[in-house]
Amino acid sequence: MKYLIIGIVLSITGVLLSFGFWELSKAYLVTGAIGLFFMAMSVLMSGSIPGPHRMRAGLEAPDSPDERLKRKRTSIGSVLIGLPNIMTALLLYLFLTK
């Protein structure tokens, strides 16, 4: 629940910052970028896309259960932070581009 609240606060902050610095018509770009950043962090933290250092070194050893649980929590938290931002960006895009 706290991750959703963080995501909502970030989306509101993104809208307010874009309203302060640019026009309100650019608000969907700011919130969308924040959402995409956290979605990308979720993909990287989940381990579904290995980093270049792991590919080159051949470090494909299985993780410990604690490490796997930590990565899963971090990945889910990142998705929950990014989801309100993506939804806000889609709504702003739909209402502001007409």
C-alpha cells in the first residue's frame, strides 16, 4: 500500500512541477517518464534482463532464496510506484490532447 501512495504522490508532484515549469499540456510527458522509469527498474530488478556484466562474465548461478525474495519485493514495489504514474499520464493525454 505504501508503494501505491508513493506512486500517487510522485504523479501529483510531476503534474505540479510540469504545471510550474511548462504548460499543463506537458504533464503527461513528465508523469509518463516517471512511470516508465519505474517500470524499467522493475524489469531490471526482476532479473529477466541480465546486465552486461553478468552476460560477459558468465555469472548465471542461481540466487539464494533470500536474494530471490528481495528481488521480487523490489520488482513489485517498482511496478506499484510506476502504475499510478502511467495511468495518470494516459488520462492526461486523453483529456489534454483533444
